[in-house]
Amino acid sequence: MRGWKRTALIAGSCALIAAMVVVWTVVDLGTADGVASVVGASVGVVGIVYALIGGAEQRPSTFRASRTGKSTARRGGASNTGITRTGSGGPVQASATDTGDAEADCDGSGANSGIQLS
């Protein structure tokens, strides 16, 4: 988070903290407890709405493989001289340049000299 959003978040948080301190010192603890409950619930709802409308977008992971060497796999093995990513991890930007040769000799073998996303 950068720019005006970060500044607004910090300013809003400081204002809420100051308001809660004033409430705690001016009124009784029962009223302060009620105010804290309402403020906490409100912040939770705002956070959920912010996440649902896309405010918490995930930036793509960037992968780059270049000038990799030769990759050879034998007897059902796996070989990699580049990048392997398994599972889901969000959006990806990937590039491979000047990669080496990949060679797999037997059934079940796998060789990669660039980028393998699975």
C-alpha cells in the first residue's frame, strides 16, 4: 500500500486511537466498552468490504530464467536448471531466455531448463 491510501490509513488509525483514549478518560468504563465494541465491529466490516471490492489485489510473482545449463534426467528422475513452481500462488509473470538443452532418457523422467509452473 502506497501513497494517499497509506497516509489515510495511518491518519484514520491515529484518529480512532485518540478518540478511544478520550472516551476512556471522559466517560465510564461501561460506555467505553460499548464504544470499543462498535468501533471494532465497524473496522472489521470495512476490512471485509475493502478486500471484497479488490482493494487487496495480489501482485503477480515475477520469475525469470536465463542462460541456464543443460538439464538431463535418467531412470525416472527429474532434473531442473531453471525455476519450478508448484501449487497455486496467484498471478505469474514468467520469462525464459537463452536456456540450455533439456533431455529426459527414460519413461517417467522429466527435464527442465527454463520455467515449469504446475
